[in-house]
Amino acid sequence: MDVSDLGTRLFSNLAARPEGVLALRFLLQPAVSSVLGILDGIKDARTDRTPYLWTILSVPGKRRGRLSEGVSATTKVLGMALATDLIYQYRTLDTFYLDEALVVALALGFVPYLLIRGPAARVTRWWMLRKARG
């Protein structure tokens, strides 16, 4: 199988996933990941840490540590997303495609965390400053 066949299979199978068996995970996994991002964003604000995504993108010396921190915070969600997608594949496609399962797990389990943690920290910092002023 060449790369173009792999890409075609990947995108056609991914497009079919939000419907049918186990579709609820497309709501639950990003929601859980977002809650984890909010909680960690609040911790970042309270401990006066730099914004999460900004640090990953612009501070090479801290990139690995912050990414590792995010992955460890979302490990259970990523594992559940991976297992759920493999179950879906087995029930629907009668086979396993690990590459597809990894894409879905990262999209549902880590991307929401990555996107929400920084804004949660900023809102918390704003709230704390507002509260301190009176």
C-alpha cells in the first residue's frame, strides 16, 4: 500500500466515525480533555507559570518538559480514546488501523487540552487580578 492509498483510507474512514457506533465519544473525550486543560490552566495561573502553548512554541529549553506534562495529564484520556477507536474499528471495519486510532486519539484527547489550557490560565489570571483590586 502506498502513501496515497493510506491517506485516502485514513480520511474516508475518519469521515465515517462521527456517525454510528460509539459516536458519543466525539463529545465525551474532548470534554474530559478540556476539563483537564482548564484545571491545569488554573494551576498555571496560581503558580504564575508561562502560558502553556506559547512556551511549547517559543521556548525550546522548556518545550519537552511542558509537552511531557501535558501528555501525562491526558494519558488516561488518550488511552481511552485509543482503546475506544480500536473497538470501533473492530466492530465496524473488522480490522485495526493503528495509524487511524492514533490520529483520533490525539485529535479527541490532546488537541482540546492543548487549545484550552492557555486561555483558562489567562482567564484565571484576569479573575485573580480583578479580585485582588477589590
